[in-house]
Amino acid sequence: MALNYIWIGFFLIAFLVALIKLIFFGDVEVFPAMMNATFDMAKTGFEISLGLTGALTLWMGIMRIGEKGGVVDIISRGISPLFTKIFPEIPKNHPVFGPMLMNFSMNFLGLDNAATPLGLKTMEGLQELNTDKKTASNSQIMFLVLNTSGLTLIPVSIMAYRASNGAANPADIFIPILLATYFSTLAGLITVSLFQRINLLNKVVLAYLGTLTALIVAALFYFQSIPQEQVTVISNVSSAAILLGIIVSFILLAVRNKVNVYDSFISGAKDGFNVAIKIIPYLVAILVAIGVFRASGTLDYIMEGMKAFFGLLGVNAAFVDALPVAFMKPLSGSGARAAMLEIFANPEFGVDSFAGRVASVLQGSTETTFYVLAVYFGAVKIKNTRYAATAGLIADLAGIIAAILISYLFFYP
């Protein structure tokens, strides 16, 4: 529903601004430019979807090898002790922990499509434990906020989009996205824990969070202490090495478990091809709307106003060009994706520009909060979601701020 209003708003506002420019400022080029934008963006959306097919097919195939090889089970066992502490209302060893841990593991690996059915199954299990069937339970809120904060190890789709748009190194956003999603997830966890009075100072929780936080802080201090050109080189090399190491480990684990690696790859690759084809109408729809919005001059006015505002505050405003992604992300995943791709396709920026990289990290920093809440709560007919949206948006804000700051650290010239 939110995306419906956004899409309508783009056209109506753009038309109104163009009308004012024509009547009061004599701009006779604005309406032809907007009309041309509809055709150009429709073509761009189709070309992007086709170009995406190869990269998405590859990575979905690799992810299927990992899934069949038992990677998800390993991750689930690894994080199980933590989740028994932050979900105190769920009885120990309750069956709902199975799909819940699998859901988080799938999301962690970037397998969004596979994670959703497991998430819905988790919500059904949590609803059975819920004493008030119309009101969200504490466990349901914690589960969904951690879902929307989107901790991600491998941002498959974003790397695929960067590859299809000609990025010199599609994986250079791997470490920045991992860091940004960490801060988003940490903010979501702390926020919900404060609402629910969960003790995060428990030794098990501290062991997990303390270790991870120490590694993250150490990495940030290290990257901040070396010259910018070294940051880029080390990030590029380590990102590529880690990802290739993950691929090899997936293959070796699958071989150990007597999985037919080639057949598993083909099975996942077919899903990747289908996903690439299915998104064409959604991508064309939102890209055309954004193209008209930009061609009318409305988006430029908004961006220039924000640059002036941050300039008055003495803040480097180079990140502002990527903010449409941040604005769209909590409302619409497809809208945010289209905003990112519009920046990639814009000759003024491009996929390897600072704005293009910030947009990529913003796209990967969180999940689509309102969509996730609507789908998951709607599936179990929850009416009163309590503070779920508030906590989710706090996590989003933390992820967006982290994404911008980390992008400056890794990518700013």
C-alpha cells in the first residue's frame, strides 16, 4: 500500500512542478524531458534486469550449494545459545527455534527468498505461544526487528546489480555492508531489549556481542589509521579473498556431505534466472516514476536543498545524492533498489562513483521494515503491533547513519 501512494505521488508531484515551471518560468522543455524519461527508464529497467540474470544466476547457484552442504545448520548451531537468552519467553528447546534459526541463517547468507517461508513458519509458531492473538508478543517483536535490521554476510543481489552495471569490483561493498548491518542489528537488539527489559549483560550474550563488537571496532580503528588508498586496496583484496574462500568452503562442505555440487548449483541457478525475469515489471514501474520525478526537476530541488542544509551545518554533503535509497528503504525494497539503479545509470554518477557506492551500502544496510512487518504480522492476523515499527525504524536509522559514515571511511576520495 505504501508503495502505491509513493508511485502515485511521484507522478502527481512531478506533473505539478513541471506545470509551475512551464506557466511561471516559461520552461518549454520540461514536459518533453519527462516524456522522454518514461521511455528511457523503461528501456533501462529492462536492460538492467537482463544484465542481472547472469550474476544472480551465479550467486543463487553458489548459495544453493551452501544450503545443501549444511552451512545453514552450522550457522544455526552456532547462534542457538544466544537466541535462547534474547527470547526468554520461548521455552527451552521449543520447536519454533528450528525455523527461527534457519530463517536468520538464510538472511545472513543473503537467501531472502528462501528465508521468507521459514520466517512465516516462525511467526506461526510464536503465535501459538502468544496469549493475546491480536497483539504482538515480545518474542514476535524481537524476531521481526532482528529480521528488519538485516545482518548480512553476503549481499548477493547488490553485488549482482553492481556487476550487471559494469562495476570495476562488484564486491568492494562487501565489508562496508557487513559493518553497516552489524550496527543496524545491534541497535535493533538494544532497542527491543530496553522495551522488554532483557538483560544484555548476561555472560552468554556478552560473549557473543562482545567478541563481535571488539572485532568490528578493531577493524574500524585499523582502517581509520591507514591512508585512504590502502583502505580501498585492502578492502578490495580482502573482500574478494573472503568471498572466494566462502565459495570454496561451500563446495568442500558439500563434497564432504556427498552432495551433487553441480546439480545443486544448477537448481539454485534456475531460481536466480526466474527471479531476474520476475522483477522486470516492478523495476520498470518504479524506475519510470523516479525518472519522471528527476526529469521534472523535483528530485534535484530536494537534493540541492539538503546539500545546502548540511553545508550550513558544516557537514560534507557528498552522500546526499544517494539519500533517495535511504528514504525508500523502510517503505519499499523495490523502490530503494530502483533508486540505487537510477544512480548507477545516471551519467552524472555511475556505479563506481561515491554516490553509487553509498547507494549500494545503504541498500544493503537494512531490510524493508514496513513490508516485513505487514507481511509477517498479517500472516498471523496481528492487529496491535505495539512498538515493533518504532524499534524497526530506530534500527533503520542506525544502519543508514553507519552506512554513510563507513562509506566515507572506505570510498571517499
